Amino acid sequence: MLDLSKFKPRSNYHLVRFTESVEQTESGLYLPSSMRENYCEMEILKSGPGWQISGSRYHVHMWGRPGDIVLIQKHSFISLGNSLKEGLV
């Protein structure tokens, strides 16, 4: 079994965990069924450092921080194999 406390994402990856899907947002908007089928809510557990653009001095920083709740397309999720709840995006 993989110990997630020692796991460090590389490059531009985030370690995420599925959260409970919702049909209605906190502000009261109802999500259409097509949105619930293709997207899922995830919590960012850890973030990679980003990456450096090759041939330049510029560094691209990560778009999310640990603790953020994000909406991600399901097909971009990479399972870590220990369960279908944690993985990389």
C-alpha cells in the first residue's frame, strides 16, 4: 500500500482526493447532469513544484494549493492504484 504522507508529486502534478459530488452549489445553482457525468469535485492534498520553461529562465507555478477544492474533468485523473479515491491530475 502506498503511504501518501511520504508521496511528493513531481513537476506540474497535484495529488488529489475525490470529495462528495454535489447537485447544487453553495450559492444555490443546480449543476446539469452532463456536468456531473464529466466533471468531479476534488481536494488538492499536495502540489508539485511546477516546471521551468525549457531554454528560458521563467518558471511556471502551480495553479492550486493544498486544501483547495477544484472541479476537474474525470478523464484527466490518474489513479495511484491503492484506491480510486486518490490520484494525480
